[in-house]
Amino acid sequence: MPNPSIAAEPSRRAPCFTLLAAGVAAATFMLSGCGEQASQAPQSPVPEVGVETITPHAVVSSTELSGRLSAIRVAEVRPQVEGIVRQRLFTEGSLVAAGAVLYQIDASSYQATYDQAVGTLAKAVATANAAQTKAARYAELSKIQGVSRQDYDDAVAALDEAKADVLADRAALKSASINLGYTKVVAPIAGRIGKSSVTEGALVTAEQTTALATVQATGEMYLDVTRSSADWLRLQKELASGQLQQAGSDGALVHLVMEDGSTYAQPGRLLFSDITVDPTTGSVTLRCVFPNPDGTLLPGMFVRARLEEGVNQQAITVPQLAVSRAADGSASVLTVGADNKVAQTPVTADTASGADWLITRGLKAGDRVIVAGSQKARTGALVKPVEAGSTPATADNAVAASAAHS
């Protein structure tokens, strides 16, 4: 007869195995579900950046130099004779014409000297006329031996002496006339006159070092600036090699930047550059001239001159905000390669051109420079480049528009 206890044991184990199988299946299902959710987790999007594709273009090469303006002609008014100033005949700060009387010096003593010279000359002329008559009479008498030869020679000598006196007295009269004219102190040139250093009643002398006033012709203004001889040599080499072309046939144009940052309306021109290098500074002097019909420019005014050196037909420029500089001053830009990965590219950017830097080394045509969104770009990271135009603001707008469409 079978043992009832043995027959009942398998029936108790079956439910246990069934529960264990169900638990394993449930765990497997849960794990597979977690794996599917993990595989379906969203990835971070590729950041968009604004880029500008490098295209060489013509750029006028210019340099900015500072200096002070000076009048094209300056005349210091000084007295030529000694005397007391009786009148000042001009208004300080006004325009005066060439030859206008500025001061009247007491002329009484010079007038007396002139009158005396007139009388002396008249006396000398009368004496000469008498000597002329006598010499002519003695010449006729000497032919018939009416007078001795000695008397005739004395008459001729007296005539020559009288003529010499006339010449001397005429010169004295001219000198007296000049001194009398000097009592009227006139403007040597036309221009604007400054303040007067003397008033009525002041004693002036011909040897004094202090000018009575200064007249400056301000219709045109000079500006003398200096630049290093090394820069000058570099410019000559670039022009000779054809890298730069002369900006104009009439010489280099110069634009004036005023003290308040505004640009003077009328451009000037470069007159010449000095042929001597200053041994103490290693620089050469450049002289520019500017028209000043309205009197806007004043002597002594501090200005900056933007000198157009030439035209670079294959210039490469990038916005200034796209260039970063290290602590040592070296410059670099972020570029996007053909694989759309970011790279840091060292460049040489020493010259500004408006709101851009002129790049002389490090970039070539076709390179894509990041001009907006650089804070989202890391070196070696993948980015989505968006052509941004020529300015950072345009780049930001392009990136924003692209993000809105996506």
C-alpha cells in the first residue's frame, strides 16, 4: 500500500515552483521595461552658433595719430620804433586784414625828423643847382682862358660834392619817412588777432622781445604728427610689393577726429613727411593740412588724424567681439571646421578697421569664425553653424530665427 505522506509531498512543491517562475518572469519584464525607457531617454541638442565665412575684400588701411593743430601762418606783431602807444585800433579776437593799422605810436618826434629831412634835402638840391650853374659857366670861360684851370676844377668838385649831399639827404629823408610810417603798427598778414599785451600809454621799443599781439591765418590749419620709422618702412614695403595700393592720386587723405569724438566734416591731405628720423624717439614727422573756412578748428586744439595709407584688396576682417585675447596679449578666434567641431585658432590682429579687427595671419578664405553664441561652444564640441552675416548683432538674430523655426 503506498505511503500517503510520500504521495502528498510533490503536490506541495508544485505551487512553490510556480510562484518562483512567476517572480522571475515579472522581474525580467520589469528589467526589460527599464532598458527600453533608458534607451528612449532624450539626448541634449547640438548648440547653434552664428558663424561668418571669411571672404577677402578691399579695405582702406588707415592709422590714427594724435597731435595739436597750428595755424598755417603766424605773425607776431612787434614795434619797429620806440614811443608811447597812443591808440589801439582793433578788437581782440577779431579778423583783421593785411596792412590794417593795429596801434598808433606817438609820431610827433618822427614827424619833426621827417620835416627836418625835407628841409635839408631842399637845401642840398638848391646848393647842387647853384654848383651846376657855376660849373657850366666856368666850363665856357675855361675855353677862352677866362678862368684858371684850378678855378674850373674847384667848381666841378663843388658840383660833385653837392650831388653827393643830395643823395645823402634824400636817403635821410627816406629813413625819416620809414620811421614815421612805423609809428602806425600794421597787421603783417590777414587773420584772427589775439589779445593785446599793451594798452594805451605803454612805452614800446624796437628791441623788445614781447609781441604786442599775434595774428594767425586760420583759413587752413596744419597738423604735425609723428609715427615710428618702423611703421613707415612697413608701409613702404607693402606699397612696393602691391599688398597695398595708393588710396588716391592726389596723395593720402586724412580725416580729423575731434576731441569730442566727432569727425570733422572736411577731409585734409598729407603734405609731406620729414626726411629725418628723430634720434631720441625713432619717429618721423608727418604734416597734414585741413581747410577751415568756418573757423571750427582752433590753434592748439588736440585732435586725432586718421591717415588713409592705402587699399588692401585682399583683406580679412572679423568683428572685434569675435577675437579673444590671452593675458600675454595673443589673439585667437573660435572656428568651425568641416566636421562642425569647434577649434581655437591663433590669429594676428593688431590693426582695427572700424568695428572689425584686420587679421594679417591665422585665417584664410572659407574659414568659418564664430561671431555669436561662443558661450555655448567648447573646443572640440560639435555645433550647428548658422551663417550670421557681418556683425555680432546679425548673428544673434540669425541664431534666434533658426531656433524659432526648429
